[in-house]
Amino acid sequence: VPAYATLAAQVFAVTAAFQFLSNSVNFKNLIEGQKAFGAVTGVAYASITNQVRAATDGQLAYQEAASAAAIGTASGLNSAQIVQLGDAAKKASLALGRDLTDSFNRLVRGVTKAEPELLDELGIILRLDPALRTYATAIGKSKDQLNAFERTQAVANEVLGQAETKFGKIMEIMDPSAFALGQFAASFDDLLNVLKQSLGALAQTVLPFFTDN
């Protein structure tokens, strides 16, 4: 039993270390990928990521914000709309007592995929046909003439409009200390990210040797 316990503890330690190393490499790749993707597309993904985090008062982890910036931009959202989704997530999470990251992911996926089920739990009722017709009328088209980009814009306008109507006033009455836990968690994540970048660079240098040996 003592020998088994020692072996189990060592296996657990090695597994945990490998998982953290894996996360470190993934985070380094994320940073490098942002730079490369931005160079190709001309989109400043790092800047959008930081703007989204600022919109949530520093409560959103860098990786979540970066992922949303990439997904949102690829789906046809502009930087202002992605930042507005971050702000809407912050307000909705306060009003409904929900996790901010979950609220933000629901908003981003709900808009980019036009899935009402993701938005229902945030109190946002997306009726796709009326939303498309309203947007089409506003730009002088019929609903059937809308292209994929315009359909995304229609959904984004509807969701952001409802979010502002339902949750827009909450920041006027909320105590800023309500953000303390989320801000601490995000700040701690930032600290780990500094370590991850260093470890990621080291791992990419050392691991090929272990792969071959």
C-alpha cells in the first residue's frame, strides 16, 4: 500500500505538471497566432482582446477574450460589437447572478451562430425572422436579399439592443466591489500567463529532444 500510494502521488504530480506545460504551450501559441493572424488580416486582435477585457472591468480571462475576438471577427462582427458583447455580458451576469465568462460565451456564440437557445438563459429572446426583417428594412432590402454578413449584423443588433434595454441601467446602482472576485481571478490568471509564456518557450526548445530520446 505505501509503495502504491507513492507511485500514485508521483503519477498525479507528473500528470499535473504535463497539463500545466501543455497549457503553457497552448497559451504561447495563442499569442503567436494572434500576431500571425493579425499580420495576414490586418486586424489588431490583441487590441480587441484588451478592449473586451476592459469592457468587463478586468473580469474576463485573456484566453476567453482572445478566443471571442477571433470568432467574432471571423463571423463578421466588428471590434465595437465584440466589445459591446463584453459589456452586455458584464451587466447580464450582475443582473442574473450568473458567471460572467459563461454569459459572455453565450452571447458570442448566440450571435455568431444565431442560436436562440444559448440566449434564452440570459433573458434575451431572439426571434430570427423579425430581427432579419427589421434589419433588411433599415438597409433597404428584403429579408431574402440579406447575405451572410448582413444576417449576422441583424442578429447582433437585435441581441445588443435587448441587452441594453434589459440590463443597461444596472451599472448605475451596483456597488463596484461586486467585481472584486472576478477582477482578482483575472489578475491571478494574468500572473500565470506570464509564467506560461516563459515555460511555453522553454518547452518548445526542450521537448523535441525528449521526443527523439
